[in-house]
Amino acid sequence: IWLKREFGDFVRRPIARPGCAPAMAPGAGSAATGSKGKIEAPSTVLIYSHSWLPGQVDGVAIRMMAHVKELVKRGCKVTVVTPDFVVWGELTGEAAKPPVQQAIPGVVEHVVLETQRTPVYRKNLCMRYSLRNFSTLVSLIKRIKPDIVHGTQEASIQVLATACLFCDVPLVVSLHTDVGQIAARDQNFSTLGGTIGRIHAKIAVACTNWGYRNWALSGSSFFAVSEQAKKLLKNAGVSDHCVYPACWGPMVDRETFCVDMPLDKVAEERKRLTFGIEDAFLMAYVGRVTAEKDVQFLVDALKRTPKNVVLALVGSGSMVEELKKLHGKENRLHCSGDFVGREQVALSLRACDCCVSASTMETIGLTAMESVSCGTPFLAANAQGFAEHMEHGKNARLWEPHSEESFDKELAELMKCGDKDNWGREALRASMAWASLDDCTDRALQGYLLTKRADKYSLRLLVTMFFFVLNWCIGWFVG
């Protein structure tokens, strides 16, 4: 109550940014634009992403790497910071050598931090909650003097929030992931297992929501990727004044994910994924092959489908080792578990008859945008990001989540559609024109213009340092 009274609605003083229009209050009009009609970009930006290819493969990595490319294209001096993706204390010698991260031409510098497993949900990696990482970030921020720091939501973001406040630099945190849904869907979210594991998971979700509020106290702003992500922040108790009114929204690289691909390569990829089965109807799931993505639902559904339906799981993940045993023509399941580059993903999506996902935890669902941009219809659970961004009967068929009957019905309807009317490849692609990288970058830059430095600096710094130390002290309990 005292913090709420002291900080009010977390109103922050505007940034005085050379060459840019002053930050505006939400709803105060359109942001400043450059000479070509695009939103003017800040001079220097520091991007922190907890995922990056090939170190950690997920939708966050895809989005942030595409965003960095666009910022560089617009003349920004971009410095990238990621974990080194070598778990601290687990490996020694040559094995502890960090993997080479995919470089983006034009990036000024790529700095890596110590890495740890995400507390409780130890399948993912994040920056290590350490004084060394804090010191690295402070030194870097003081050296490059960024106009703004953009970080992705992750377990150790308090380290970045504290470093930014310590250096009096504005921080925007983009919210990509519904941690509560992952905890609910993955029975192995906690390594403790059973009833104790479920309690452990609930504590972790509560701590996550508490973390959002702590980041707001440090003066950070939030940039939600979707309306669903905004609801997560609201339910966590984050003030609306800390959240940009507009969403970052879906994005797709429409040059890579397109209809016009060499037909011989498309045919070759289709033959590979279908094992050469004649007249096959190919469904492709693209993403992490994990329990929380409800991949098992798709594998079970395959047994009920017509004998010409083939399911291809394109990606890697914790379920691959088990599902690889079913890989083969006799089971109509393609699952190799190999890491797949973006061009290969695009080719797989172009080669299939539909892209499919049973996930109910997507804040955006980038695969849906990529699939439709390739002219391939989408078959998905009617939940969260898919329900928000896809149009049932126009570019997708959406079924009732977890319902076998509903899935079977929508698949049958989709198989009847062929390429008639709005289901033609060009028509499908046109329905995703609004999710281009250019438009998505404009939305991000509008958000940057609204970002403000923290007011009541001394008081915020005192509270933020307290939570920084407190998180460090109790980390062992949730880890």
C-alpha cells in the first residue's frame, strides 16, 4: 500500500532523445515519422533476448532476430545481448565452450552473459542471476549509452531492470509467454513431480506475477505482443500506465515465407515428409516438440484420421526421443528431431496441405502467420493467440480445445476445401499482409517513443535494489 501511494500510477518523465520527437502520452496522437513515412528509430538500442538461434530455438528467438534485422535496416546502432547458452557449473573444458550464435549483419556487438536453467521449469535457459551479469550489463550500458533498452520477459530480468535503473536508462520489456498456461499444461513443469511438484509450479507462477510488478516498480514499461499478453499483465496486478496501449502484434518475414518457391524443391520436400505416400494429405506441426504444446494430442489424433493423412513434426524438443520410435511410413508420422533453419521451415510449410497445432498457450502463434503467408491453411485449437489472430473459415479451421470430435470435424472440413475461393494460396497469403515485418517494426518504434525514464529515482532505486537482493536470496527455493 505504501509503495502504491508513493509511486502512484508509475508515471515517468519523458526521454529527451536527439533527433526524435518527444515521447507522448498514450492516445495523444500519432508518433513522429521519418521522411519516408516510417516511424523514426532511436539512434542506439540495446536488445536483450533470452533466446537466439541456434542456442535456444523458439518463437521469441525468431521474433527478436527479425526485429534486430529491421532496426539495423532503419539505421539503428544495435547491440545484442543474449545468454551464452552454456549452463553455468554443469560443463567443463571444451564442452563449456559457448556455441557460436547466429550473427546478424550490421549489429555493432553481440555480448553474451552467464547462463542458468530457468528456475523450476528447467527445460529452458535464461541469464544467470549473478553479480557478474549485473556488472557486465552496467558496464555495457555505460559504454554504449543506449537511448533505450529492450528486453524479453524471462526469469532473471530483474538483473536487467536493476542495471537499467542504476544507469538511468529506460527499459521496455516485451511479454511473449504465458507461464501459467505452461505450468498448467506440462505435468513435468517442476522436476519434483506429483503433488509437491504442482505446489512448486504454483509458487513459481505466483513469483512470476510478483516479478512483473517488481519490474514495474523499477520504472520499466511493458510491450505486450497480443491482447492475451496484456491480460496476463493485468491479472498479475501491473498498472495499465506501465503497459503500452497498443500490442506489438503478429509478425512474419514475407520474403522467406512465401508462395513462390521452386516447385521441384517443394515436391522433393513433400516426398520426404510423406515417405512418398501417394495422394497423401500432409499435416505439419512446426515448433518445439514438447508436452505443453499438446503434441501428443496430434499424435493420438493421427490414429483416427484417413489412411492417407501424414503428420510431420518439424522441430526438436523433450518429446522427440520417444516419438522418434514411431517415425516411419507404417505409422504415417515423420519425426526426426533435427534443428531446422528458417528457409527449411518455410519450405516445409509450403509443401504441406495444412499446418496444425493443438497448443492452447500461444500469446501470438507465429507459426500460424508463417503458414498462411506461404499460402497454407492453418488448423488449430481455438484458444489464445490463434483465436485472436486467425479467422475461422477464411484462413483457418479452429476446433474446440482438447476435443477429439471437434478436431476430427474441422480436419474433415479442411480436407474438403481444396484451393477454392479464399482457400487458394494467393488469397491465403493476402490475408496475412497486415503482419509484415515493416508494420510490426513501426508498432515497436511507436512503443519506444512512449518509453520514459523512471521518476522518483532514488526511491525506485532503493526498492529495486532491495528486490534484486531478495530475489537472489530466495532463488534457491524456487530453483
